[in-house]
Amino acid sequence: MPRPEIDLFQKTFRTTPRAAASAPGRVNLIGEHTDYNGGPVLPIAIAQRTSAAIGPAATDEPGVLEAISTRDLSLVRLKWQEELPRSWAAYIGGVLRELWALDAISPDTSARVAVASDVPIGAGLSSSAALSVAAAKAFAPALTPRQIAGVAYRAEHDHVGVPCGMMDQTISALGKRDHALLFECASLHTAQIPFKARLLLVDTGKRHDLATGRLKERRAECDEAVQRLKVELPELVWLASWPAGWLPRLKRALPEPLRSRAVHVVSETARTRFAAELLQQKKLKQFGHLLYESHESCRRLYDCSSPELDTVVAAAKRAGAWGARLTGAGWGGAAIVLVGKSDKKTIPAIERAYKRAYGRVPPITEVNAATGARPERV
Ligand code: GLA
């Protein structure tokens, strides 16, 4: 097996790394924009991974991080306890700060890191969580998967300033082969649910660079909705905890666009829990139907789809696929399509429709539920 992160480490630093680890990207089956609202998500880890090889720095200077990636081959040098630069290496800086907070490394730690990845950036497959989780696992292999997820989440959220929820880091750390993870983001309860199905991933090629800004805007809208709904239900902490049976009351209490955002979150919460039950019972066609509903809710109420994603989902539906929806934050990125084992119509139908609309055929691959973060041999 080629090990590009080890080769890069050796070539760059002229020595061998001390440890290495890898972590996967993810696709979310259902439960979109529910994580930061205290609701459930149902992601799988995918085969694409990020690997990090690490070793001590050659300097006596404390708190230095030198990092290089196969993506651009330029060496980044930063002091991880000082202000972090706008660079991919800031994620690793955030990880080191959080490991220090847990006493898993000393504050003097100076390190070298080489990274290799086949998780595409900006496709909505969580390349950043794969990086943070792989780095945390390489530096602190003894931490539990939940601790690793927490370190990676706080690195991204608190130190890099990404307004994300906990889904991506959690599935990247806890993912299990052939299983989807039901993760309740308020109670932090998790359940592994067997997932063996034919799932296609369609990359629209439209990078969702805007997603961070839009995510921030949606989070602010959800927070405002909670503040207003507290008048009706003072004990409300999470938007997702609003009772689904009380939707008429919620609609009366909120003006647009808060009403649409909140209806999405509350109905997506119920839909995701129902979807997890259907998956448990292996009722894949009914499960697929909920994927279509989820996409429609993301498009119409949460306003986080894009014309490219809608083209894919509509073509899949016309071709008779069991289900399809955007995955991840939205506003571009990738869509997932659930099809029967012998389905031969859906892929060509999506290719034709996409080509007609955008003049090119989008990459379509099959994805399976893969394993989460793991140490790698050096
Ligand atoms: C991004 C965030 C996740 C989640 C999704 C939307 O991927 O990183 O935490 O909020 O958007 O479901």
C-alpha cells in the first residue's frame, strides 16, 4: 500500500515519523442542520481518508508546528499557542491546543506533521474533520474515540472558528464498517445501525465556499428562533426539542424566515429518528422516501440547496431511485442517491439531465460505510 504521508514526511524532514493515524470523510444519510440544534444525525464514514504522520520538531524552541500536505507541498510553520494563521494547518494547531487542555501533550510540544488525503475539499464530505481527527489520533492514540471527536470539534469550532456542529468529527472518530451512526447531539447518545445498501455519491463540482457564511447565518436564525420560542416554552434549550406535535403553535410564534428554518429543524428531527427505525428494520425503500422529503425541506424551508443539487435529485426521482438528497451543509457539494441493487437506469438518467443543464457529466461513485479513525503503522 502506498503511504504518501510517510514518504512526504521523510522527504521533507529527512527523518522517519514517530507515529501516524488516519481518519475518514463522511456522508450524512439524513438529519441536516440538526446537529447544532440538538437534534439527531445519521452519517456514515466513507472510504476516502486523510492520513497524518507526525514526529518531534528538530528545534529547541517550544510550541512550534511545522506542517506540510501533499495537496500543495508548501511547508507551514506556526506557533500553536499564538494566534493561528488562516491556513489548513490551523486545524492541527487547534488540535494541539485541545490536547494540551486535556494534558495529553505538554505545552512545550514542538512537532512536524505531513498530511495526505483523498477526501475532496469543499464537496461537503468533511475534509476538515478528517484532518482534525487524524491529527488528534496520531498525537494521542490512547484517547477514546469520543475524546478524539471532542478534541477535533473544539479545534474547529473554538480555535478555527467554523460554526459547525459535532456530527462530522463524531462520525470520523466513531465510524464503523457497514454501519450508520445515529448520533443524538443533545444527549450525545449514539447507536450503530447496520447499513448495507447501494448508495451513489454525485459530486456537483460546485464548491461550497460560501457555506461557512451561510452556516453562520442559519445558526443565528436558529438561536433567535429559540429565544422567541422560550416565551411559549421557557425550558426550551435546543430548537430540535420543540415537540413536533406543536408545529401550529411554533408557526404562530415565529415570523419568516425564522418560521421556515424552525419547521425544517423540528420536522427533520422527527424524520431522522423515523428513518433510523426504518433502517433498523431494513425497510430501505421507505427509508429512501424520507431522503426525498429531507431534500425538499432543505431546499424549500432551510434554503440550503443549489440548482445543481436539485437537478440531481429530480433526475434520480424520475428514474425511480429509492431516495436522494443533498448531503452536508449544502449550497453546493455532493448529493447522495439510494438505489436498488439491480438499478441500471439512475446513473445514466442523472448523467443525461446534468449534461443537458450544465454541459458536463458529474463524477458518480458508489460509497460504503467505512471504519473511523485508526492508528497506522510507521
Ligand atoms: C456542516 C457542519 C456540520 C452540520 C452540517 C449540516 O457539515 O460541519 O456540523 O451542521 O453542516 O447538517
